Amino acid sequence: LIDVTEGNCRLKQALIRDKRYDKLFLLPAAQTRDKNAVSPEQMRQLCEELRQDFDFVIIDCPAGIEQGFKNAIAGADRAIIVTTPEVSAVRDADRIIGLLEAAEMH
């Protein structure tokens, strides 16, 4: 992901085809890199480029409302909230739903 946004490689070079499903591709992001290495605007542009070739673009983001969340919603039309049945996780999910509603995302 970061290599694409920094211009070190083209998007098609960075996509990894799944071995079981020939129409499923992954674009990995390094867990060791700075969370601010990609901006929301870069994610928006990347998602626009992906939409030209794919019917669906699924963005997996880390828990919480930090930079990974901001990047994910920058390029998204819709959101699916996944949580665990723990009180703190459900509270966090509720906060995220509020933020998504404020951003007018469904």
C-alpha cells in the first residue's frame, strides 16, 4: 500500500492474487510502517483507481478511531462494523457508528 502511494510501484504490481479465488486480490499494508505514512487523500485516490477495475473494494482497518480508521473511511462509500461481544468493544463500535453517521456514511 505505502509503496503504491509513494510511487515506488504501480498498483497492479502491488496487488496479490488469492490462490483460491482468481478474482480476489489483496493489497497488503506493512504493520511496521508509520500509521501516518498514508493520508486520507491518498486513500481516496487509491480507492478511485481500484474502483475502475473492481466491483467491490473492501478496506480492513484496525480497531479504534485513529489514522487507520480515518484512512479507511476516506475512500469508503459504506461501512460494516465488526466487533466482539465485550462491553468495551460494543461501546467502541457505538462510537464508530456515531462518527460514521456524522460523516454521512451508511
